[in-house]
Amino acid sequence: MKSITKQQIEKDIANKKYNPLNDILFKFVFGKEERKEITISFLNAALGREGKDEITDIKFRNSEFSALAENEKSTRLDIFCTTQIEEKIDVEIQINNRKNIEKRTLFYWSNMYLSGHKKGQDYNELKPSITINLLNYNNFDATEPMHSMFAVYNMNTGKKLCNDLELHFFELKKFQKKPIAELSRIERWMAYFSNKLDVSELQELGMQDSKIKDALDASDRFMDDLDERLAYVNREMAMMDYKSDTEGYYRDGFADGKAEGKAEGKAEGRAEERYDIIRNMMKNGADDETINKLTKISIEEIREVRKNNQ
């Protein structure tokens, strides 16, 4: 089964149909100084920035935050950058629904908001912080739009407290295809990330938006590197394994939520068995390579567990 999966991934690569949500590829395209113009274009589209509010420059920052106190959880963001006016922005990709994205994004936001604020500094020196979540699943009700933005408001008057907190969620499954020429700026980027376009449509999309073309060209260069390509393939297989573990017990025709919940519990339990093994070995000081050698669990899955437990 794994060989069939790998063959399909390799076939897609040969046909230049890549998964832009693969975090290894995503960080290569959107997390490098030499390609920051691609990231700036995406950020302006995602945040609706234009004119005097447009982001014109960014600096990539260390995406790993140490725990604030012993035994507390540390944080590793997918992409962390600051703008020319020192706004802090975190961009996160979430492939599978772990049922915790609201609290997870608040945790990431709080670490980012406090980062760099030194003892003795005035609270007014804290900079606005923004999280952008690209979700490969539907998190909110079907009636909610593809893009949801949350901030702090007065519940009675609707007045916004301040601009320091913005949480953006893009539910990519809600993207609806239409002629490329009719797509808005943000819809073009959602089309790029959605995995709903074929190769000819992606090429047309690149012709409509020069920065998306740059992103597609960067993906081609990524795949030309055999080491990067192998890491991408292994990551794809690890994500498919996780999806299989968590969804494999679902069957058509569930009559009620109780039966569905039972099936989900079995699937999560199956996946958790492996995660418990990984976590226990990590607690005992084992590195990723040792865990991989002893358990045959992929390096990519081990790294994902390590990331989520820091």
C-alpha cells in the first residue's frame, strides 16, 4: 500500500502537481529571504492590505520560542515575520483537524505577542500581532465564509478594543472554483493553496498573478533538489498515514453522532498508541533518528509529534 501511495506522489511530482500545504515545501517557498516578495504578496491579500496600509517589507524571525517557565510548553511557528512597522505575523498550516485550533492559535499568538518585550518596557511598546491559519478542513459552520477574522470587541457596542490581536482562519475546503480571470486577489491565493486546480489551471493562475507564478517556479526548483524532494515525499506519506489512522474507522451511514464519536475515538486511540511511544522515548532523551530506528516510525511523523509537544 505504501509503495502505491509513493508512486502516486511521484507521479504528481512528475506532472508538476505539488501540495503547497506540505510544510517542508511551504517553508521553502514562503519562508526564505530571497523569496520574501512572494510572502509579502500573500500577506497583503490575506489581510486585505492595500494603499498606505500595504505591507512593503518583512523580516523573517526565529520561529522557536522557549517556554516562559520550567515545565511550560514552548512554541515553534511555521513562519514568523515582522513588517516594516513592526507588526508580528505568524502563518500556520493545519492539515488535519485536531479539534484544538482556536486555543492553539491563541497560544501561538500570546507567545508571539510577548516575544521581544523586555523587562522595564512600557506596555504601549507591545506590537500588534496577527495569526493566519490555512486550514485544510472545515472548522466553522457551513454558513460561515471561507475567511473568518476574530479580534477583541465590545460585545454590546461592537467597538474594537485595539488592533493588537487579529486571528485569521482560511478554510480551504470552502474555496469554490470559478474561471481564473474572475478570481479576486485573495481567491487567487486560496485557489493556489486549495489543491483543487489541475496543472493547466495552475499555469493560468500564474499568468494572472506574477507572485503566484514565482511560487510555482520556486516549487519546481525545490523538486529539482533530490534531498528536498525526498523530504517532501516522506512528509506527504506521513500526513497520509495520519489521515488514514484518524479516519480509517469512519464508515458510511452512521445514524447518529454517538456512533460517529465512537468510531472517531477508536481512530484517535490507534494513532495515540504511536504518539505515546514517541512521547515516552522523547522524555527519556531519545533523538529523532534513534526513535525512527527503533520504532520504524517516519522521521517526519516523529518531528510533528515533537513540534506539537514543545
